[in-house]
Amino acid sequence: MRFSRAPELPPVAMWRIHMLRLAYLLMAGVMGPFVWQQVLFQIEPWPAPRIIAKSMLASLALLSLLGLRYPLQMLPLMLLETLWKTVAILLIILPAWLAHRMTPDMQVLFGECIGIVVVWLVMPWRYVWARYVRQPGEAWRSARSDGPGPGKDFP
């Protein structure tokens, strides 16, 4: 079996890495305390969709702390943040605005999501493409045939 060599990853400018760190810091430092305060001290029962949303946002804020130390390794987290906000703006809020059906909740959400435009501008897209599209994925199984299997003992 022949394995292809992983393509070399393009360098990422230090200013982009610092901007990513700033984005992670904002996620952890601005969204984090706000969401965690709601999660820890909520009094009335929440409907299931709100429980899911707040739990996801609280987890996202907590994981974004790792992005301060490992900005490139945590890019999937930033991609998740970028994509959900982009989907919300382009597929839900924009059509509602065009149809003159914006609700106050949508206006608030738009204000919370529109800053993602800055992340789109500083995201190291060449690196993302090389790392997550071009680079070969991990093997689904071992290339060796003498590994553990039916009737074989584990080492």
C-alpha cells in the first residue's frame, strides 16, 4: 500500500495568529461570563432548545480558552463559530429582513452575529484549505495485517 505524503502547510502570518487569539479571547471573555451566569443561576425551567443552545455556547466559550494557547489547533472551533453565525445571518435573518418579518429577537441575534465578518477576514483560509481539505485524513484501519483481530490476543 502506498501512502501519500501530507502536503506542507502554508505559513500563517503572526498578525493573523494574534487576531485569532483576540477572537478566542472575545469568545471566552465576553460571551463566556454572560452565558455561564445564565447557565449557573437560571431560576425558571428552560425549554429544550434553549437548554441546548446555552449549553453549547457555554462549552464553546470554555473551549475557546484553549484557542489562546493553540490558535491553529483550535481552528475547527473557530470554524464552527464562523459557520453557525454565517448560516444564521444568511439563511434565517437576511430572508426575514427581506420579507419585512424581522422580530426583535432576530435583531438582537443579528447584532451578536455580525462581528463574524471580521473573523472571515482574518481566518487563514489557505491554511484551512491545506490542513482540512488537502491533507490526507487519518487511516480508518491499520495498514499492518498482523494486528489484533478475531482469535488474536492483544499485546
